[in-house]
Amino acid sequence: MNDRPRPRVSSLRATSFAGLELWQAEVDADAITIIKTLTSVSLSPSPSRSVSRMASTSSLPRVDAPKLASLGLPLGAAPALDRKTSSPNPVARNPVSLRLYKVLAANFEDEATRDALKTLSALYSDNTSPDAAATSKSAAVLNAHAHGPVVSSGVAVRARKNLRRDVEVRLSVCSQQFLRAFGEVDEKLDILSSHIQAQLQASNDACKYLLERAHGLQKQRETLNERASLVTSFLQRFTLTDEEMDAILSRDIAVGKKLFNAMDRAERIRDDCRVLLSGEGGDSQAGLDIMAMTAQMLEWCSFEFRQLGRDALLEVSPTMRETVRRLRAQPTLLSEALQVLSSVRQTTLSNAFVEALTRGGPGGMPRPIELHAHDPVRYVGDMLAWVHQATAGEQEFLDALFGVKHQTHRMMGAVRTAGETEEEGYVRQLMDEDLEKLCLPLKGRVQQTTRSQEGSITSYKIANLLQFYLQTMQRTIGEQAILSKTVQEITDSAFKVFFDTLEAQGRSLLRFLHPPESDLGTPLSLRDFSHVLREIMDDYRRSLLGDETLEQEREGFNRILGIALEPALEMCKRMADLMPNPGQPRPTTPDGERKTILGWEQNVFLVNCYVYLQVMLDPYEFTHDRVGALEQIIEGHVASLKDDHYLRLLKDSGLAPVTNALTNSKPDEPLAHNVAASPQNLTTALRAFDRFLGTLDVASSPLLALLSVGHVVHRGALAHVAQAYERLCEAVRDTNNRYEFASTLLGGQRPFGQMGVLWQVLGI
């Protein structure tokens, strides 16, 4: 092998910067030596490692055959470099050969690498030029001071060892050249600056007067601009533009947003003029002139608004609403406009009401109200409904006209809250004036209808209908409204007619009296009157708004109930007095009066009548007071019937003689010694009582069959009979009464002296 030291791959890479041709020659020589050495070593490979070497050589970089030929190597010298072979080759595992083939396989064909190599070649190729000589001389000087003599044996050797220093020397030389050039430029700039400064001073000296004159003119211009700005601001603030003047004065421009903006502008001018007039000193003629001009324009605007107020439309446009809002600042002008509006609305509503009565709606629908004059309730209801609808429409129109916004969206018929704003005052006043002409025809027709009624049901329905609309209108437009007062007057008149009719019917009940029928049932006149009263109560219950208390409901119907019931109750009493066998007069009473004890049939008749009235009144809560009073009266008559029926049952049961003897017995006399209560008579009575218990039937009693509450009377009488039997048993068991074998006497017949058995038999 050659004893020459092999260059490191890093040195080869450094040499590449010395020039492409020089680097190629050096690399070729070194590569030939290394490859020959590796080839000679690989002539005797080891068979055991052939497989791994084949695998290793397969990973070597591929070198083209022309490349090897240019190095002077035979193509067969390195078979592992071209293709995969089975012959062993140690070169494949040598690190140096791997690095070498990697260097040989590198590609330097990209533009950046080629440009860098060309620049590097130019640095060392031109050594004969004057610049190169100067560069070499400078480099030699630098090397002499820094590192000693430079090795000059070969350009490639120099490039490998002194590349960095050569580049720094070259940069230093270039920097010195730049410094010398900039020094010359700086000297010339100093000379030029001095020359320009001298010229500037000469110009300032020559233009000094002109500058002073221009400064004075500039101050004058600023003063004039300030004055012009003040004049412009004054004119803009205290005068109207041509468009605003046209909007106010021209009749061709309709009332709208443009006119309102002009009016706002005029109002602001008036306010500013008031401030101008209140100042001290100075001439105020400008303020007087401006106020006179704007006052004239506002008067014209008010006239236009009065013309707008004559419109009878119910649709309120934003323009109309804004017009009314602005007129509120001039109460006099607004009052005149509202008077015109009120006059128009009065005529319109009055004509519309008459047309609805006689002609109906457009095309005949809805039909004229007068066509239903034969039906009083519908006739009055249609008129009130039309007036209520007109009131609601007028309320909405005026609320929209004045921009009234009710809190929580108060609906028609809802109660008005306390407090009234200025807008609501205007609305209330206009409502009274607009609806005033409706009051007279409504009042005349309703009163004529109510006075012509003879039946109390129809009269009450009309009065109740008027009461409902009265409450609705009072909640809507207030109690002080003219329409509310008119409806109040009509309602009072209708109720007066109703009460008169009801009292007349009550008097008619007492006019023709006759004895009750044989069945002792409710008389026909009372049933008819009760039917009328039931209709009235149903209509009253339907008329309630739902927010009244029970006490208020009772107070509202107490007068009607009193007028209706008193004649009916009196009629029943008089009819009972007309019955035969009215009873015997009681000789003395606690208050000294003589009263009649009513007979059985009289009590039955009165109980039937009172129970009928009670059942009729019971479903209505507002009549419970009267129902309670009737209950007390009925209980008194039922108690009398119970006593009479008890005496009959006691007689039929056979216990009457014994119980009479028990009642009339003397305290010191034993009951067994009384003939009526002797053991023999007692046994006979108990045997009769046993038979009596087997024949009890309330339906079989002709006396109870006519009574509507016969079962109540019968049960009460049976309870009295049971109590009498219980007293008898106690007396028999009492040893003081001297009954022998008392248990035998009582136990021989039902109920064997046992009250539990008796209660079961009686079913109570």
C-alpha cells in the first residue's frame, strides 16, 4: 500500500471550495489509491460472512461505470459497486469506503452550489491581474503580522488551509475602499451645505418685508373669518332656511314631517330670542323682528291644524297626532281646533245612530235596529250595543289622537285607576261632547220601550241589561260622563217600571183568593209567580260580573226578593184561612192576643207552599237568608204536624190509654192501681202495639200522602211514639208502680221491652 497519508473526508469537502478542477484531480488520485488498496484486500473473502457482506454491499451507493473508468479502474475491480453479487467484499463494510462512495455519489448540479463554486474558483484563479497582486500583497502583509508566511505550494493546499482568512482579508480590503469613497462624499456634502446656508440667509434678508406683510394679512384674514363665522352662526340660529320658509308658508306642501321640523326650528328661534331680549344693553330689534315673524308662522300653522281637526276619520295618522301634540303648547289654538273636531264628531255619530236605527248598515247589513222593536230586550240591547261600540271606537280614536298610553293595556270595561293626566282630561271632555247628541234619542226610545211593558220578566231583563251597560260605561268613561249619567237615569227609570210591575203582580195575587184544592198542593197562581221569580233570579245571576262578594250579591237582590215573596207568603196564609175548620181560637196568649190554632190541613197546605218556595230559592246563593227564614217557618208547622200525627199514631198503636194514665198519674199512687194502666189493660195495649208495628207504612196514610215532607213528619212522630214506649217500659220496671213480673209483661210482645229492637222495627 502507498505510505502517503489518506486525506480526511472533511478535507476533501474543504478542498472543493478551492476550485472544481483542482478538487476533482486530488479526489481522483486519493480515490484510486483507496480503492486499489481495498480491492487487493478483498481477494480472499471468508465464506462464512458472504451473506452479510452481500447484504452490506447492497446498501452501498451506486457509482456509474464511466466514473470508475475516469479514475483508471477496471470495471471488474469492484463488482460490489455495480450490482449484487455473491462474492464477499470487505470494502462494503469499510467506513472510509462508505464515506468515499457517499462523496462520489453526491450531486452538485443545483444552481446554488454551482454559483458558490464558481465564485470560489474566481477568487483563486485570477492571480496575474493587478487586483490579484494587490490582494496577494495585502494577504501577505496580514499573514506576516497574524500567522507568519503563507504556504504557497499549490492553490488547492492554500485554499484548504487559508480559505477563512482569505475571505476576511478580501472583506477588509473592500471595507477600506468603501471608507475612502464615503470620506470623499462627506467632504463634498460639507461644502454644499455651507453654500446652501449662505444662499438661504441672503433670501431671508431679501424677503423679510414680504413675510411681515403676509403675516399682517394673515391676521386680518383670521379676524374676518371669525366675524364671518359669527354672522353665519347668527343667521343659522335665528333665521329659517328657504325650505323651512316654504314648508311653513306654502299651501302646496302638505302637513307632515317637513312642516313639523320647520316648526321645531321656529320654536327654538323663539326661545333663543327670549334669551336675547333678556340681555342687558345692546340693540334687541333683531330679536323682536324674529319673534314677530315666527309668531305669524305659528298662527298660520295653527289654522292649518284647525282645518286638519275637521276630518272625521277614525284612523289617526302620525301627522295628525304630532299636530295635536304641538298645538298643546298653545291652549287657545288647541281649544278652537277641538271645538271644531267635537262639532264634527257629534254630527257624525248622531247621523250614524239614526241611520243604524232606520236604514241599517251598508247594503242593508246589519239590518235596521227598528225592525226588532217587537222584541223589547233585543231592541234595547241592540241600541245599547251600538252606543257601546261607538263609545269604544271614539275612545280609541281620541286615545290615539292624544297619544294616551294606558298602563298594562287597560281593556274596554276595565276599571279606571285614580289620577288623570292632561291628555286623559282632553279625551274625557271630547268624549262627553262627541256622545252628547246620542243621549236624547237613546233615552227617548228606551224609556218608551220600558214603559210599554206589562210583564215583570221583560221589564227586569231590560233593567238588568241597562244596569250591565251602566257599570261598563262607568268603568270605561267614568261616572261623571254625560252618557253615563244618561244611562243611569234610564236604568233608574227601568227599575222603577220593573218594581211597579212586580208590586202590581203581588197585589194581583191577593186580589182573587179562593180555598186550596183538595190535594192541598201549591196553587197555580203561586207556581206562576214562582216561575216569574225564577226567571228574574236566573237573569240576575247571569248579569253578575264575577267580582262581587256574596254580601254585594245579596244586597243587590234583597229588594226584589222582598217585594216578590211578601205577597206570595201573605196569599198562602189567607188561602189557609179560607179553608173549612180553621181551628179553634186560643183563649189566652202571653202577649194578650187571641190566635188561631191551625188544623192539620191548613198546616199541610202551608208547608207544601213554603217548601215549594224554599226549593225554588235554594239553588241561588244570594237568597240563602230568605231560605233560612222560610226554614224556620216550615219547622214550626212541621212540629205542629208531628204532634198531631204522633197523637194519631199513639191512638192507632193502642198505647194512648196507658200513656195518658202515665201522664195523668199521681205521684203517690202506683200506676198498676190505675184502671187504664192495669196489668190486663197493659197486656192488651202491648198486644195492639205489636200489631201496629206490623202495619206501619207512610204511603198508606191518607194524611201524609198530601204532604210534601210527609216522611219527615212520619219519622218525627214515630220517634215520639218510641219515646212514649220507652217511658212506659221504665214505668213498668219501676217497683214503685207495683207491677208484678214486669219483664214477663214487657217480654210477651214485640219489641219485648228493648229499645234497640224498636228502633230497628221503626227504621229510625
